[in-house]
Amino acid sequence: MTRTVLLDAEAVSRLVDRSPQMQAWATVVRKRKARLHLSAVTLAEVSTGAPRDAGIHRAVNGMALHAVTPEIGYAAGEMRARVRSRKQRDLTVDAIVAATAAALPGPAVVVTSDPSDLTALLEGTDVRVASIT
């Protein structure tokens, strides 16, 4: 049973916007007595200093927030380097999210709207990637 659910930026945005799919994820997490997790780097992707940030603050308030430690940074760099030849864009932020998920107690799942990048980055780990559409 998954107890650790990490959200990427799009998942957080959809949670703030109260998308039905993300509301369903939040309900499942609560029912399973699991906890939503978030990498601090995701805050840089979703916040702008605009009034909409109030919704982000409310959504993030109950989540476990994880700092980007040196260990996470090194692991993210290794993940990014491993998939660099297959991807034509910078995956640094996604790699930090992936490395954070891999460092969390499992079983873990990352909720994202772009599963291909995170799946590639998390190859060889036991972290599952779930797509929101």
C-alpha cells in the first residue's frame, strides 16, 4: 500500500484549482492515512508572489515539505545525466523531484501530468509514477 505520495508542480496546481482528479487523490491519501509530500523546488515552479499563491499556501500547509539536500542534489544530477541523451530539454527540476521521491520511505508514488520524464528519471527505483490527465 502506497503511503508516500509526492506531487509535482502540475499536480499541486491542479490541487489548488480543485480538479476532480486531484481531489480524488487527496481523498485516497487521507483515507489511507498517508501523507502528501512536496519538494521545496516545486514551490519555485508554482508560486509567483501573486494573489493565487494563497491557494498554494493552503494546499501546501498540510504536506510534508522536503528541502533539497546535497544528497538529493547529487542523486538528481546522476538521474539527469543518465537520461540526458534521451531528452532534449533540461530536466533539472524534474530530477530533483525524482530524487526526492526516491529518498522517501516506500512504497512511493509521484503524481504528475508528464509521466514520461519522471518515469525515465526514476528507472531502476521502486518509485511508481502516476499520471494525471
